[in-house]
Amino acid sequence: MAEQLTITWQVSSNFAVNALEDTLAGHSAVEAKPTSKYQLKVWKANGLVITLFEKNLVVQGCLNDNTRRLVQNIAEIKGLSLDHKNAERLAGILPKRQNAILCPKCGQPFFMIEASIAGLDVLFTRECGHADRIRPPMMMLNSRVLPDISVLVSKAISRLAELGHFVGFEILIPDFVLNVLDLLGSAQKEAVSIELGSLRRLEQDGKLKITSYKDGVRSPTTKEEFQAEEDNRILDIAHLTNSILVTSDKNQRDKALIGGRPTIYLPGEVLGRLRIVEEVRTP
């Protein structure tokens, strides 16, 4: 029997129905007749029923590869938010098994890759000692990475992608990151904005894919609260979405490894020299 799914989004004032309609059109959804005066619109697509109410959007039906993609696309629409319970349901449609890194040379699973600089190149070394070019397929289940804020500030992912790493990967950008930008310093906020723009251009060029993630949890409202929560929230999201954590923070790396979360570690000296490497090697 097919797995059943029910997710309820809250609809805010900046939600646009046409954005939902465009998403559903891409999945060949057919509009149906509402069966209640409280239903504004109803669509059916691939075994799912999508119902729009005044304050909620409800998706119900069978979960399969097609409907999984549709639900993930709906989650990316602006103006929709999830409470914690429904956020967990959304995370639940992602793979739950341990997403260990596999070495194609020795076949051993492991949890960390560490970067280093050698001349004008960036080297990535697996725990088993073999080199890794950070190219898919790399994981047991997916090639989804979650860069923490320090990595976004350093613009490391886009620079590494320009050097041939992370090409073909899925880059996860959670709402938590976007919602706390105003709590960063002006220079850090601008750096993250530039990096997100660079990642979008790389996506347009077909080098990688950006995926947003709505965790449905209230974001910090003060800098102190953000600093207290940042590491744990990022790590929680990595676990929920089965992502490889990318960090330059040694403490965060250690927390992730203790928790069994696959991690790519970019030491500070690598980030410091990465810009120079990129400038020399790229036009």
C-alpha cells in the first residue's frame, strides 16, 4: 500500500496564487470543483489533492517519486510557512537512512572530508586517505550539501564550484539562514547576498541546484539568541534533510561527527587562500 501524506501550510499575505498555479501546471495538475464553501480552489495531480483555503494550503494523497517532487516544489513557493509538526512531515519525505560518504576506491563508508591547499589547487581528502574531487555520485543516497553561515560568508561554495568542485550537487539553503541575515554585520550580510547571487548564476548555468528548505521554527530575533542557536539549528536541519554539512568551524565539525553527520570541513587557512587560487586559475 502506498504511503499517505498530509501537509498543511499556512498562507501569508505575500502568497501569490499564480505562483502555485504555475508550479502545479508544471506537474500537469487539473483543477477540480470545490466540495465545500470554505475551499477556494482544488487541484488534483499524480494522486495528490491540493486544496487552497483562506488561511491554509493542504496537500493530501499518495507519496511516490512524482508527488515527492511536487511537494518539494510547493514548499519553495513564497508566502507559505509550516509549523513544527508539518515541517517534520515535510522533512520526512526525504531519505531517512544514514547518508554516509562512500569511497569509490576502497568502498569504505566514512563521515568526513577535509580540504587543504596544495600550490594553486584545493585538495579534498577522505578519512580513508584517498583523494576526493567533490563530484557526484558521492553519497549512499544523495549529493545534497548544507553550507553553514560561515561558509556562505566566505563565498567558498561558488569559488570551489568555479574550480570544478561541487558541480552537480544540490545546495540546501534553509529559511533559517535567510531569516537571520539582518542579525549579521553589514559586511557579512552583503557577503552572503553576493554568494547567493553567485550560486543562482551557477544554477542557471546548470552547474548545481539550489533547494530551499522551510524548517517552520521561529527564527532568532536578537544577535545573542542567534549566536546561541546557530550551530544546533544548522545541525538539526542537516539531520532532518539528510544533508552533508559544509563548515569551516572546528567545533561545529566535531559536533556533527559525534552525531554521525557526514561533513566536509574547510579549515580557515583554506578559506583564506581560496580567493587567491580562484583569481589565479579563473579568467
